[in-house]
Amino acid sequence: MKTLKGEHIFLRALELSDLDFLYNLENDESLWEVSNTTTPYSKYILQQYLENSHRDIYEIKQLRLVICKNEDEKQVGFIDLYDFDPKHNRVGVGIVIFSEADKRKGYASEALKLTCNYAFRHLNVHQVFAGITEENKESIKLFEKAGFERSGIKKDWIFSEGKFKSEYFYQLIPNP
């Protein structure tokens, strides 16, 4: 069984050829709210990031994978594992499908399933968690469909567009 290959998509490591895709995504201001970004990234900085993306998740506590379509290998988004904590056996997950044309086609659902399976199988985590702002109904639906349970709320956690937004805390803990 290949952990990072699904029926419609596959997940792969970052390549230097992803620079333009990464640049467009990281500089999309509509995504800054969830990525804690407040300033644009230069191509130089992102190229340095790509050149160091081979570093181990145990060292840098994160892993970014590119979501690609099987049929033409086109990049459609990224899925990140972050705040990896091997002591407590947990890792966070975040996902973005960049183009509206690629949304609602099952790519995010398949990528989330593959990534969680990877985390449980290869990183030996006990749980995968995510933070989702309260008005992000599509992400809430995606994560709940994948078996994540809302276990808490961080009230007024995100300040964006002049107002505070609460963030739900979701966890996926498989039954033993």
C-alpha cells in the first residue's frame, strides 16, 4: 500500500519547480488569516525555504506536501503537518486547495485521509489536530466528514479584517 497515493491525487515533497505555485499561494492575502501571515513573501525567501524543505520533520517539526492530480500531475494545493510533537505523539494538519476550479472535487478529502494515514502509520502519532475558524463552513464539513471531532473553542482567537473570530479545535483520535 502506498501511503501518499490515492485514487485521484498523490502527495509529494516540495520541489524547486513549485516556486511560482508557492509564491502565488503564500502571497494570496485571503489566506493570511489562517497562516498567521501579515506580509508578502519574496521569491528569494521562498526559494530558500524550498532549498531547505528536505529537512526532517523530527528536526523542524513540520512537513509540507504538494497535492497533485494523478492524471496530469498538476499542483492543486498543499497539505501541512505542523507542531509535530513526538513526545506527546500529536501533529497538526492544515490544507489549502488553491484554485476555485479545483475545489469541491474531493481532492482535499482524499489528501486529508492520505496525510492522516501517513501520520498514524509513519510518525506513530496518537492524534492529529486542526484549528478551523468558526465561519469556515467548508473546512468544518471536510474535517468532520474525515472523522475529526470538535473538542473545544478558542474564543476571539484570530483578529482579521477588524474583528475577532473564534477558532474551533478539532481532533482525530482513532479507536484503539
